Amino acid sequence: MATDPVCGMKGNKDIESEYKGKKYYFCCEHCREEFDKNPVKYTR
């Protein structure tokens, strides 16, 4: 399982977002929303 790029916890396959053709997985909706606001911050 992938690591949530926002908080570092284990990501959930049911909560995902895509940025520049790559999928990212999140532990919760809050982290997904934070990522979507500024994906560059979390993909460096």
C-alpha cells in the first residue's frame, strides 16, 4: 500500500487523486483535499 503524501500514513485505495498521470492514495478525505489544493507541495 502506498504512503499518503500529506501525512505519511498508509494510503487507502478507495481515496485517491491523480496528478500529472500518477495516482496518489490517502488515509482520509481531508488529506486528499489538502493534496488537491496544492499538489506541487506534496510531490517534490
